[in-house]
Amino acid sequence: MTEPQTSSASRPRQPRWSSYQPNVPGRGIVAGYSGRFWAIVVALGAVTGAAASVLFELLRLVEHIAYGYHQGPFLDGVAAAAGWRHVAALLVAGLLVAGSAGWLRRRPAIGATEVSDALWLRAGDVAPVSSLARAVLSIVTVGLGVSLGREAAPQLAGAATASWLAEWGELPVWQRRLLVASGAGAGFAAVYNVPLGGALFALEVLLGTVALPLVLPALATSVIATAIAWIAIGTGPTYQLPRYALHPTQMVWALLAGPIIGAVGIAWVRIVQQAAAIRLGPRARRVAPIVVFGTLGLVSIRYPQLLGNGKNVVQLEAIGRLSVGLLCVLLVLKPLATASCLGVGSPGGLFTPTLTVGVLLAGVLGTLWGHVWPGSTIGSYAVIGGGAFLAASMQGPLSGVVLVLELTRNFDSLMAPTLVAVVEATVIARRLGAPSIYSARLRPDPDALSRRSAGTAAINALDRVGVLPPDEDGASR
């Protein structure tokens, strides 16, 4: 007895890049990639890793000159510096941003100067010269104490290199967008020594998909860039944590705190969205950075933890070294400082500032919970909650968990409560319709959107990624 035949029209249509046997040799993983594409992947990883190393050394040089210290953590150097150094460093940063206000806000005729804009509004076109100049300005101002992340500079360098190489190699648009995301993820990976997290960041957060054929290019780029950056940045984890023991109180806390973390994450994303939407007039663009950064310098004399991306604050709270009073103060001032810097047009990243806000929030909630059910350290709550806040704010649960795992490398015992908190916080954020901190920064470009039908505009990454090639039957998006 033979099986009944079914027509191709009656078969359910499969998603692109999927098959009933996804790991059949010769199918899927490398299909559609030429030798030239893989050569570009290798070159992109090497160049991005080298760029991240140079930018990291520039960051350290600026920090040491600005605050007059020679070794040790940034926060220690800032806390020991005289008050006038705080104000002077931030005023210099304000003058730099104010002096470049025109081209910071101006859109290039071709290409973008932000990774999100390039991927989601310009089909992967990055303006190389303007983007590299913006990367250098970003790393210098963060070194001077601006409350933004250092990862934006290597991300821009990787994305600009990817766009240029894709143009040189005459690659199709979907491969160019994949390379731009991979280059940005590789820059992220190199500066924080998180190769797997950088690849997942490129796929889940920037492209909105973790399709199997896209994994190898993103992962190869991140691994190569990270290995190159080891020469300057080293191989150690970003955060040094003690060995935390799993306790039932952590699981219960994660169940209760997850929704709260998700709700506060939504508020943080909305703050970022409002700050990014600020439109200053020509005169205000030249005055506001000086006023805002000067004020930040004055406040930082009392609270030096506000300066920089917040890395040292995360480290201190992860080992329980911050008082609950200071946690509450910083939980208010750090988001305000970061949003203010973003609102006046300063370039910079949001990853570590977001992680910092999450750790501060979790530290407060964990301290309160410790009075209800003692048995675990405050630092363990900070790590669990920080990962959940990061995942909800980025709309990237996988990348959020993996990034915390790689940043600490001492996280195994806390995996279960962290996953619980991550799921709850991310579900809350998605159900209430919050964008990610990266899409919240988008500035819609009417010209780019009008070119959507010609294939030169990107598709909203949260809904339709648009990086994949046509189906096997020839259909295209």
C-alpha cells in the first residue's frame, strides 16, 4: 500500500532557512555564502578586534590624564581626584560635544552613524568616516566621565568596517546587514571579552533572530575580534565575583522580583526614548552639553559613582560593598545622569549603564528581602536582578543571560533563579509593549522610509528582520 501523494500547494510552507532536518550535511548552514564572504568575515573580525584594542587604550589614556591617576579601577581614581578635576574633565567633554553638535545630529547623505539606524532604517549602510569620528568622540567623552557606555565606539568601528567591506565585495543587501550586525556584535564582544554574548547580541538584539545559518558568521566574527583584543584587554572576566551558593530564598525572590524588574525596565526604556527624542535648537545644542556635563561634574564630587559607564558600581554591589542608602541615591541619580547625557546629543552606549541601573534596583530589593527571609548575600540578588533587567531592557533574554554568564564566569549556581527572573521580566516588558533600549534611540528618517519599496530601507527589527535571502522557490520579502 502506497502513501497518498500530496501536492506542493497543500504542504505547509516552512520558514526560510528551516528544514525538517536542519542539520542535513550541505544544507542550510553555509548555503548562500561565497568564499569572498568568509574572507570578509575573517578580515572583519581581525580589524574590529584591533580597533577595539586601540579604542580601549585611548579610553585608559584619557581617564588617567583627566583624573591624574596611573593604575587601579576608574572609580578609585575618580574618588581620589580633586574636585576641580571632575568639573574640568566634564567641561572639556561638554565643549567637545558642543563643538561637534552640527555633524553629530546631521544625517549623512549616504549611510548612518548609529548601528541601529544603519540596520533598521538604511539597509546596513554605514557612513565610515563620520561613524569612526563619532566612535573616537564617544570613547574620549566616556573617558572624561560622561555617563554612557564604552561599547558604542568599537561597535561603530565594527559596523563601519563591515559596511565598507560588504560594499567592496559587492555583497547582497541581506549579507551586508548580517555583516554589519556581526561587526557591531564583534566590537561589543572584544571590548568586554564576551565572544558568545557578542554573537547573540548581534543576532537576537540587533537582527531579532537566532536562525541557524546566521550563527556561524556572527560567532566567527566575535571570536576572532575577541582573540585579537586579548593582546591589549586581557583574557580575564569583566567582573570578579565570589562563589555564590544557591539558596531557596533566591528562587522565591526571583519569582517575586521578576515582574517588578520588568516594570522598572519599561520605565527605563521610556526614559531613554524620551531623551533620544529631544530636539535642541542650534544654539541650545552648543550650550546644553556644557551646562549638563558641568552640573554632572559638580554632583560627582559628592557621588563619583555617577561618572563613566558604571562598571565599578556593578562590581562593588555584586560583592555587597554599597550601603542601602547609597544604592537608593544612585538608583535615582544614575538614570538621570545617563538620560541627560543622551539627551544633549552625546554619543555613547547604553549596555553597562543599563546593567548598572538593574544592579542598583536589585540591590535595593535584595536588601529589603533579606530582612524578610535571610540566608543569601545581597550580591547574589544584584547579579540575578541585573541580568533580568538587562534582558528585559534589551528585549534579549538569551543574550542577557549569556552576557552576565560571560561577564562574571562565576555564575553557574545562580542560573536557575536568574532564568526565572529573566523570563518574568521580559514577558512583562513585551506584554506592555516596551521597545528595546536600542530601538528606543531610533530617529526615523522619512527619506530612508520612502525607499522601502526599493529595498534600501530596513524593516523594523522587532517585527521583520529582513536579513535573510530569498526562499528556495525564488520568493523574496
